Amino acid sequence: MDLINIKSPTDLKGLSIAELTDLTAQARQALMTKVSEHGGHVGPPMGAAEMIMALHYVFNSPVDKIVYDVSHQSYVHKMVTGRALAFLDHDHYDDVTGYTDPTESEHDFFNIGHTSTSISLASGLATARNLKGDSENIIAIIGDGSLSGGEAFEGLDYAATLDSNMIIIVNDNDQSIAENHGGLYRGLRELRETNGESSNNIFKSLGLDYRFVADGNDLETLINVFEDVKDINHPIVLHVVTQKGKGYAIAEQHKEAFHWTMPFDLETGKLKEEANGPTYVGTIANYLMDQIKADPMVVAIIAGTPGGFGFNAKWRKEAGKQYIDVGIAEEHAIAMSSGIAKNGAKPVFSVFSTFLQRTYDQLVQDLSVNNNSAVIINHDASVYGMNDVTHLGFFDIPMLTSIPNLVYLAPTNNEELLAMTKYAVHQHEHPIAIRVPVGKFISTGVPDTTDYSILHKSEATRHGERIALLGLGNFYHLANQVADELAKDGIDATVVNPKFASGLDEELLEELKANHSVVFTLEDGVVEGGWGQRVASFYGLSAMRVKNYGIAKEFHDRYDAAELLRENGISVEQIVNDVKCMLR
């Protein structure tokens, strides 16, 4: 049987173990080839290949419902549910997303890209099934790394109370993105080492039935286990041990690097395009390591994604107790940071903007109500950041700037980023978040000497009249490009670098009234509820006209950044035309 001929899971029924094994090998090869050319997740889907093949052989999807945690391990699932062409034909690689997506297939139940959600989502499916009096199997697959998220525990806690079918597969490869941290993983290790017999069993302690599967990459074993628990009348945890990156030796040896990767050479594992030159991530990482060595009170905190912030294994070891990886637990990271700051130390939490969304209540209650001086380094908060619908990071400005006490800084270049970080780490007045620039690395070569303790002061870097362009963070450079084009037609515009996303320089805004009639605000984020609308509200009943530029409040998916910006009227040409129209 050729993989391309698999149109649905029913095509797997009746195949022999040898045929399924061959099909799994084809799927694994297709996966490796596509990811090496296109980029994507390697380790998670490679390790789960046999598991997914066995699931679809035994169960009856989509009647039986399978929910994937994060869903980055679902590539083989897509292949056997009619989407194999997207892994076999280069021209069709972009036909599917890297995550489950209900618009693609009836076999996908949720758009899932964040972690620790599968058990809760599956519990909801099971609860609705029971209310309807139906009897299908509900299956949640969750990786050991995802178990560190609080929602995973909440889901387990509830699932244990279900007096009905619920199958929870813990895919344990002893690895999150990097190594696992926390007491939970001592227990998982003991279970692996005792073939599931250790008394240190969190699942049994919650009242869940439990079964250990030592070889989660053996098809026949998995099929037998799944047939045993199919139609079970109570919740059960199947603790399945797998090999991350299974079948690709380089990924097996370098699990962290091959969790997700850009295109690479299959023979050597080397990236086809290596990043060169300085980066904003490097600026932050280098500064934090210097501070860790110089100041025993500085502590770097990361939630399961150290490589994304420059903390390689060597640096993690060097930092010792001044480096903390909380796992997939951003809520805990924020609350703990507040406690660290309260007791006189200097916590710096590096996080991706899309994952910071998980911790809004902790930002409000645990941190900002208490006004403790923790520092949040917010990465990829930009239209130029991650572009999957499950990983959008440009909702941050309305979210963070609605919180009292929290100061949100928006640097435009490397020198400002470094100066703001230095200020944030060593001050004790406020919680501070910094919106790390995204895109081309820009360095002025001149140290930034701004006193950031004077809050919400903007800087007019270019002086003109009639037109003022206020470019926040990344879009400060766009404001200058617009001003350059306007100057060609004799229009001298004022350009302002706001520097603070969390407040307004009302004195400067008032001064603009004297010789300006129109203010244009440009921000790299959602326009509704954003910084620009606060500027518009300030001018309110005055004669000043205000035009806000930003991204429409929608869930954009796998977009081209330049195209999305043009759709929202954001390009030098479009803004210049708007300025000229308003002047006329």
C-alpha cells in the first residue's frame, strides 16, 4: 500500500502489521523530506508515528474523537486522513497547517497550537457525549512536556471524575522542547525505570486507571493496548514511552535542535541558511548572562523555550540556580517573578508574546496589583513574528496596556533595547515589560542615554509642521520612511518615537496642537484598543484630526506580512497618499 493511496483511516483497516510498518516508514520518510525542505516540527511527529498509525487502525475516527495536545505531533495523522499529498508533493506543502485544523478535515476537532489543552478539550467532548447519550471513544494525547502546564493538571483532575469513557495517552519521550524540569518529571522517570510499578504515580493518586507501555514505537504492542482499552467505561491513562525524533538519528541525538527547525540538509542536519550577524535575542541573552555573573540577585526565567532566547545548554549550566525553566507554566512564571521581586531579587522572564496571553490574570493580580518590579521580555510581538493563527503575538498592546502599574516599553533599535533592559532590571518601582523589536536588526552605534524612570516621555526626532507621524516601536522606522517620501514633495512632517506603549506624553501631544493639524499613529499590532486609539481619545473634542494605523482585529492565518499590512492600508505609498489627501 502506497501512502498516497490512503484517503481515510478506513483504508488502514485489515492491513497486516508488516503493511502498517511499511506505511509508517513511508510516512516518516515523507515527513523528514518535507520538513527538511520546508521547515517545521521534526521530533514530536517522528516519535508519535507508530502511535498515530495504531490509533487510526484501532479506532473509528472521526466518530471516535482524537485530540492532540499542541497538535505539532499530528503530521502522520494528517497523512492518513486524506492529506498525504501535502507531505509528498512540494507544490502542495502549504495546503495544510502545522497543527490540527477543523477547516481541513472532519478528523481535526480544534485549532490547537498552544500546549496543555488536550485533556480539557477532550473532557468537554466527553461531557457533551454523555449529555447526548452517545458512546464514542474520546482520546486525548498529551506529551510529558505539556504536563507541566497548569491546565493539564486541571484537565486530569476533572477527567478522573468522569464515570465514562476517556482515554488519556501520555506520550513520554523525557523531553519538552529542551530538558524537563520539576518534581512531576521525577515521578515519570521512576515510572519509566520501574516499568510503571513505582508508587510515585500522580495519575493513580488522582484516581485514574493507569497502564504503562514501555515501547511506544512498537506497532503491534500499541495495537494490542488500544484494542484492550477501546470502549472502556471509565477514564484511563496510557503512559506510553516513545523516542523523540524516532527514525532520524540526528534528531534522536539532538532533540532540542530538532524539536522544530528551519529547512536543513537531511544528510548532515545542518540548516540550509544559517543566521548571521547580531540579533535582538542575542543582545538580551548576552546582557542577562553578564548580569548573572556580576549580580547574584539576577535570575533568568524561561517557560520551556530556552533556545528561542539564546540560552543554550552551556549557558544554562553556567547560570546555575540563577537560571530557572518552569516548563510550560507561564502563569507560575509571572507569579513567581512577583514573589522574587518582592523579596529583593531581580527576575527577568523571557517569553514569546503568543504564550504570554496565557497569563493575563497573573499579570493583573499577582504582579501588577502588588506593583512588584519583575521584568518581562516580550518576544515576537509583531506582525513580523509567528504567523500561524494559533501563534499570533500582536494582541499584546491592548492586553498589557490595559493593566495599571505595568510599564510597557517599545524600543526601536538595539541601543534602546539595551538601555531599557538595564533600567528595567535594576529599578524597583514598577513591573516592566519590554516589546523586543522584530525584523531587521538596527543599531545606531550611539548609546541611548534616556532616563526611563521619567515615565511615558516621547522623543520628537524630526521636526516639521501640519503633519505628525507617531511611530511606536517597530513602526517608528516606517514613520521615518513616510517622512522621507513626504519631504520629496516639500512636506516636512514631525516624527515622534513614543518609547512607551503603556502611556502618553500628554505634554508633547499638547504642544503638537500649536502647528499641526493631523496626527498619524502607526503601531505594529491590533489597532482596536491599541496605543493609537489612546492618542485619538486624548485629542477628543479638539480640532486635531487623528488617523490610526494598525492590524484589524481578526485571526489572521499563515499570512504574508507585507500583504497583510497593505490590506490594512499600511505601506509607505498608502500612508503618503493618505497624508496628501488629508492636506488637500
